[in-house]
Amino acid sequence: MLEIRGALFILLTLLSPAVACSQTQVTDQANPLDYVQQTPASQSNPASAQPSDNTPVAVPRQNPAPQDKKDDSQGQQTKRMFWVVPNFAAVSANTQLPPLSTREKFVLATHDSIVDYSFFTWAGILTAQAMALNSDPELGHGIVGYGRYYWRTFTDGVSGVFFTEAVVPAITHEDPRYYTMGQGGFFRRTGYAISRAFLTKTDAGGTSFNWSEVVGNALEAGLSNAYYPPQERGLSQTARNWGTQMESAVLNHIFQEFWPDIRREVFRRK
């Protein structure tokens, strides 16, 4: 997973009061991925016989006024958070979906990374942050340094997504998607979001240790030894990278959980 650092955590802290007071009834919503098929609602057939002259004709019932419609925006996910953070793996609240096949897990990872503009944009933002913090001074500064930071950040992101959403889930038969709770108190939902970094749904519908997240991020941290400067390699640095990736996974789940609330209460979108 791409690294989501302190700035976003501070943003969530500032927005938590608005989120906490916005708990309402949750309704169903389809998975944001386009390739997930939903069963259409059945339609009733009109009567085949026409009424006679003496048969009273029922007057169609008026549709309720727009203000009477139920707000169905609670817990509804979008494909991106803040329009620049990929969010294709998030499932809206109160939605149960069939398990993904191995192919669909790779399709999900592809949507969440290399085929969407938001992934490239988010990688650029993280690259600028890394340069500002001088996290890898060996990579230099300026345009050349930015390019060196960018392709490494981009590679970190792609490998992390594919390890955690496709490769390891295909082996362990786990569901890599995040199922939004969408209701309950702020601390309850936060605890649930944190737990999803270590617990996940299986393809069989049960719950298991989240090998996809834990092992997938370890594989990504180990792979980074192949393309970072020698000063940024080694066992201790790999362990730190793994810890950073797990921290990012936790923060990402927290934002996935509260993104529908932030979008509705702060950005006034339904």
C-alpha cells in the first residue's frame, strides 16, 4: 500500500467531530468496481387484459417529493478518496459480495494501481513529501532527484498493492477488500478499521488472520532492497519499511471507514 502519513492522520483528527455526529441509517450499495455484477431487481409484469368500460381505473400513485426520499449516502464508498487516493478495494456499508476469483483479485489490484490516474497523482504527492523530508538523501534534489524518488515510490506502491490485494490473497484464499462498518460510534468504527489490518474476511465467508496485509507488506519491504541505495538496505531497514507499510495500511483503513462521512459532512456530497 502507498504510504499515508501524519498529514492525513491530522486531517482525520480535525474532522472526527463532524464524523462522530453524523451516524444515520445505512442502506445497501454496490461495490464501486465496475466489473462486480449485481443482480437486477425483479420487475412486475403489467396486466395483459385491458379494463372494460365499467372497470374503475386506478390512478397512479404520485412519487414522493425529493425531500421525503431517504438519504442513502451513509457508508457509500467512491473509487477515490479526496479524488487522488485510490479506493477501489473499499466496499460500501451493508453490502455482501461473492468471493473474488484469482483473476478478479488481480483485476482489483490493477484498478487500485497502474490503470487509474489517482495512483500516479498520489505517488507524486508522496514523492514530494519524501523529498521535502529528505528521507533518502542519496537520491539527490531537484528534477533529477524527484525522478529518482518518484519511480521508487511508484514501484513501492505497485508491488505493495499487488502483494496485498492479489498475490498473497490468491494463495491464502482471503478477500482483500475493505468492508465498511458505516455505523456505530467513532471509537468503535476506528477500532474496527484498525483491526482490519490484522483480521480479514476469507473467500469462504469466515474471518482469519490477515496474511495478505502482513505478509504482503513484508514482501514489498524486502523487494525494495533491490532498488534503493545501499544505505537504505539491510534487515533493520527492511523491518522499518515493513512497520511503515503496516502503519500506512492502518491509516488507509481508517480513512476508508470514515471517507463516506467526510465526503457527506465536509464536502456536502451524496
